[in-house]
Amino acid sequence: MEEGQLFELSPRHRKVREAAREVAARVDAFAAEADESTEVHAGVLDALRASGLARHVVPAAHGGESETLDPLTITVVREALMYSSAHLDSLFAMQGIGSYSLAVGGTDELRRAWLPRVAALEAIAGLALTEPDVGSDLRAVTTTVDRVAGGVRVHGRKSFITNGGAADFYCVLGREGDDGYSMVLVPADAPGLTVTRGSDLIAPHILGELDFDGVVVPEENRLGVPRKAFSLMLQTLAVFRVSVAGSAVGLAQAALDEALRHVTTREQFGRPLIHLGAVAQNVALSWTEVETARAIAYRAAALAGSDPLARLDMSSIAKVGATEAAGRVVDRSLQVMGRFGLVRGSKIERLYRNARPLRVYEGATEVLLDSLARRLAKGVS
């Protein structure tokens, strides 16, 4: 069955999906190595840079592909990339996630200085939100932003920052005054910024801990309106959250394909495993969940294209549905492979580990469900 049959992609979206699949195929030979890396993998960077795909996460006015970012394009690209490599998917996605608040809220001069380099993958982007004691509740951030002589001062610590240590700049969220939130672009080489390697995860990832010891940057490095920049972070989530569903679909499809290769060639009791009832039902159920997740991911991404903030509920539904489905599909796929699914270093083991973070980042399942429940309580459906 052709992927996406339950949702008809336009010729333009099918074309960009094919381009992303070609990049994924080139990376596949060293995908396992890349997915173990906690630094930018040179082969992945070269392949992604040569593809030009990063242009899809930057507005056309600053070297990108489209006038405004298209969540469906980003979603189908992430699906194709994640099918091969989580490292590849993350490197692509973070170019957009890390730079979107700059694209929306930066001065013309600041955007001209950075965004064309982001689109060409000559500069790597980072977004600094979370802190050691602050995760989902971002209004509780303690990093401070203050106006001082010579510019804006940033002081505090950011934790679990993707691309920490690899990024060329960070868009940083901080508190300004008693009840204001501001965002500032801080170059990686700014005096007073120290980056240390982050924690090792079950699915290796580029993570850094960022210490801002009174870092001062020009006033022009502000993003958005002073004390009212929390909305920039919300806009970033509105555009990119649904694309995590695309990543989940790509991973789930890879797990299903890996299981199918095993159950159609492995024989037990005189016939291929696919002909044993329990095995057959497991892979059929996985196929059902993959196609269902793909349909809702595409649909939610298409809706987000017109008004991402207004469609954030649907993006959250797609993110929860697809990431939870991916967890079930990869677990079921490992199960039908029996002892071969337990081998360390196997592809299914890598997929199993890579599936788990999907249910945590960009809005943990429980946080999103709580938000959706509040919306239902208000009579929104």
C-alpha cells in the first residue's frame, strides 16, 4: 500500500518527500553510527547540506523555499528522514525549531545575518528554553534578561538543550522584570557563555548545558517585543509540534518494515512466521496503526498551514496519537522478531530506543492530554 493513501499529498509534497527519501537513503549506510553520535555527524551534515532541504524551514525572504513555512512539508520531510536516522531528522528539524523565533521576531539586520546561513546549513541553530528545574512549565524560567548599558544582559542556566555545543547561536527565553518574558539571540561565541556536554540518553542525542554568566549582547539581538516574547515560543511549537508526528510515523514504518522482513523469511513449524496467527495479527495491527497515524499527522499538518496557533489542538492530538502508536508498533515489531529483536546493535534495538524520546519532547504526552482535557471542559471539540 502506498504511504499516505488515506490522505492525498499534492504533487509538490510528493516531490519534496522523494527528495527527502533520497537523502535518507544516502545516510542509511552510516545511520547506526550517526545515531550513536553526540556531535554533529559529518556525513549526515554533508548529505543534508547538499540536499537543500533546510531551505524548507526558513522563509523565502531569507534564503528559504516558501514565503511562509508549511507544516505539511516539514512533516513529510521528517517522516522520510526519521525512517533512516534520528540524528538526520533532528539536524533538519532543529534548523527550523532553533531559528523560527528569529524569523518571526528578529530585526531585518539580524535575520539577514543568520537566516541565509541557517538555510544553507552553514550555521546550526539552537533554542534554549528548559532549565535544570524547569521543563514543561516554561513560565517558571529563572534565566533573566535585563537592559544594561551596551545592550541586553542574559544570566542563568539552560539544560537539556538540543544542539548545545554544536549550535552557532541560541534563541534564549528568559524572564524580564516581575512578569515579562523576553527572547534574545546569543551567538555561541559570546563572552560569558559556557557550554558543557549534557547527559547521556538511551537514544544518543546532541545535548548541552548552557551557562550564561552575565552575557551581554546588543539590544538589536532582542527577538520580539520586550517582556512580551513568550508568544514567539508558542508560535514555534504551533508550527513544529505536528512535525514530530511525522517523525513518529517514519520510525513506526521502519519498525514495521524490519518486522516484515523477519516474519516473511524466518520459518518456524514448517512455514514463514507471517502465517502464524498471532504474528500475522500483530503485524496487521501495526500496519493499521501506522496508516492511521500517518493520516492524522498529514491532516493536522495541512490544517496548521493556515493558522498554526488556532490549530494547535489538532497538532497536539496528532503528536500524541502518532508517538504513542510508534511506541506500540516498535514494541510489537521487536516481539515478533523474538530473540533476534533483543540483539544489541540491531536496527530494531536502535528504533526501540529512538522511539522513546518522541513521547517526551515537544510536549510530553501527559502534558498535552491535560491541555486537551481542559479544552474539552470548556466545550471545545
